[in-house]
Amino acid sequence: MSDKLIKSIKGINDILPEDVEILQNLEKVIYNIANQYCISEIRLPLLEKTELFKRSIGIGSEIVEKEMYTFEDNNGELISLRPEGTASCVRCALENNLIYDRGIKKKKYWYHGPMFRYENPQRGRFRQFYQFGFEYFGFSNIDNDVELISLCKRLFISKLDLTNIKLHINSIGNKEDRVKYAETISTFLKKYKNDLNQIQKNTLVRNPMRLLDSKDKKIQNILTDLPKFINVMSDHSRVRFESILEKLDELKIKYYVDNSIVRGLDYYNDTVFEWKHSSLGSQDAVCAGGRYDELVKEIGGVSVPAMGFAFGVERLLDLIRDNKKLSYTRPRILLINISKENSYKYFLKFEELRDKYHAIKFYNYNVDENSSLRAALQFGSKNLNCKYAVIIGDSELSDNLYTLKEFHAKNEDKKISQNELDKILKDINNG
Ligand code: ATP
Ligand code: MG
């Protein structure tokens, strides 16, 4: 490859056609599920005022401190590529009176698209990555916490067959509970001060709860004896959490109460959860979400209870690449014109086939002075992975006969009539 080629930016990847095909099928599954729950799609901009993320995700959070792509536009205004979708969704909903207009409206939205974070690129962690997100506004009842989790189960387990995916759930109570629990953590860790590295010591001062989701084995071991959050939190939040777990039991949704799920973003309260899959290595969280009753007020000045979740497409894609249901597409058919003249007639013939068989993928190949039938067949077999080639030349056109070649089969090529071709194509089209 020439040194002149300008390569892509580190951590910002192309998505190639094979994966796009799987993603298109995944998108169909998600559209259907969103429709089943009457959740409306919303399309949000990639750029927002930096202020929006500072106020929502929180100054002091890792994303705002270190990970945002922020720059001044020509007018000197600070803008950022969105690192996540919730803040934009709330901003949009408020700006357009979708969830508050002299009263709270109960609304459900979903969105998808690229997010940008200046992170250390590695497996499952990129600088441009894609998310699907779901947000519920105006609902404070626990039934909605349960509905969102049940929707995830429908998607991950019922539709995508990810039987080994695990729901980790926790409650982080209300603001006062978190202040109290931060003190519990600080007190508990006093005797382990010398076991912490400098970064952990800083986190202990700034945001002790973030130590709970540390990937460092040593601190994880120390924290096994830490009193659980549920023992410290207010009765209201504890009862709320216990009721959610009871409902999950009733729905036979398996879960693991996991005290280490605290979420990195500032805006969560009460229910928080992640869906994890062990085959993903250290970036094992596919989906994360929770309740954020204070965020709408933080951004827009009106109080609207809310909750949501988002899942990362790249990590999910790693889990579903081998799922035949998603990679299945009807076979492709190569249409080869070997006539030396009058090629427009062939084009019309091929277009007729497209008019009749909407679900089949046809690829036109004109054999001309720069190519050969052999090259055409090789292309169909190797590059396009076609099931059949339909070859048509001058004699075929006058006799209304086609030459049919079946790739990856031992059958001889054969001449077939229009009726026989129609029968084969009809079966594929409806299959
Ligand atoms: P993690 O702990 O893995 O960094 P997070 O808590 O920062 O995740 P969220 O901001 O809640 O994640 O995003 C939800 C989901 O989006 C994650 O569970 C993951 O699947 C995906 N995700 C987040 N950051 C990235 C990234 N840099 N690259 C690829 N996927 C990501
Ligand atoms: Mg992160």
C-alpha cells in the first residue's frame, strides 16, 4: 500500500458491508421492539453546546474532564461532539415541549447513532462508537423500571439468543443516601490508605463511589467487606429496590444484585443496571442505564422523573456475528450478459426480473472486451457469494432460454425456460 494513503483516525473505524448487513437486520429487530412498546424514534444532532454535557454528565466526571471532543466554532462558541445521547434527548424533548408543557407528559423515545469519546482504543472501546438508547420521561412508578429491563431481556435474550448475557442491578438511592454511602466508603477505606495508588486516593477524595466499579483486583478484594449500599440507604429507596426485584422474580428475569454498579455519569438515582457478557473480555458491559429523576430539572428547570439505557453496537455486534438469524439474507443472483451487441435489451430483461422479485439481490455483469465469462463467474462465486448465475446471450434471447449455473453445487449448467427460471426465483423471493 502506498505511503501516500491517508489512513483513518485511531479508534475511529469504518464499518464494512458484511457487518453492515448484520446491523441492518439488528436495526429491524429493534424497530419492531420499539413499535411493540410504542416508543417513538427521535433523531438528534451530533454537535451540542459543551455546556449541555458539563451540566448533565457533570464537571468532574471522566467524560467531561478527559474524553470530549470539544472545539470553538467560527463564532467562538464552545461545542462538543456528543459523548452520549441522554443529555441531547432531554434537551430536545424540553426545547420542543415533548415532555413538559405546563404539565408533565408521559413519553417514550429511542435514538441511535455515533457517539464520540477520546478514550484509549482497545477491544470493545473506540473513539467513535455507536449506541442505541431508550429514554422514558414522566414515569416515576417502578413498573416502568421493570418495563425497560423487560424490553432489554426481550431484545438480548428472546430475539438475539444471548443466553449467557447477565443483568447486574443495583440501587444508588437518593442524593442524601449517596452522600451517606460516600462517607461509609471513606471511613471503611481509612485503614487501607496504603493499599491505594495515587489515582485511587484522588478518586476517594473526589467521588468515593467510583472506586466501587474499579477494575483493579486488589481494591475489589478490599471492598468485598464494605457494607452494602442497601444497608445504608433510606427506607423509601430500599423498599423501591426490593419491589423491583420482586417484580423481576415474577417475570422470571434473572438478575444479580451487584453493589459495584454505580454508573460513571453523575445524573443517576435509585435503579442502575448493566447487561454484561463474559465472552467480551474486560469491556464486558453491553448495555447500561438507570433512573435519572434530577436530570431534566438540571437541564431545563422543570422536574420530570425519567429513566433510560443505552447499548453499544460494537460490543453487541461481537456477540451476534455468528447468529444465523441475523446474517441470513436471501441468496444473491448474478445476471451475466454475454451478448456483444444490443445490451440494452438484456438490461430490460434484467430489470423485468427486479420488477417481479423485490426481495432478491441481483447483480448485473456485462462481459465485454475487458472481461471474460470466467472472470464474471469467479466474481459471482468468490466476491458476491452468489447462489446462481443466469447467463444470457444472443441465442438465449432469441430462444427465450437462459443458461443457469448453480455455484457451490456439482450440477451441470443447464438451459432453462422463462417458466423454469420464474419458478426458481419465486421460491427464493418468498423464502
Ligand atoms: P464502560 O464502563 O464500558 O466505559 P460506560 O459506563 O462508559 O461504559 P455508557 O456511557 O453507559 O458506558 O454507555 C453504554 C454502553 O455504550 C456501554 O455499555 C458500552 O456497550 C458502550 N460504550 C461506551 N463507551 C464505549 C466506547 N468507547 N467504545 C465502544 N462502546 C462503548
Ligand atoms: Mg466509559
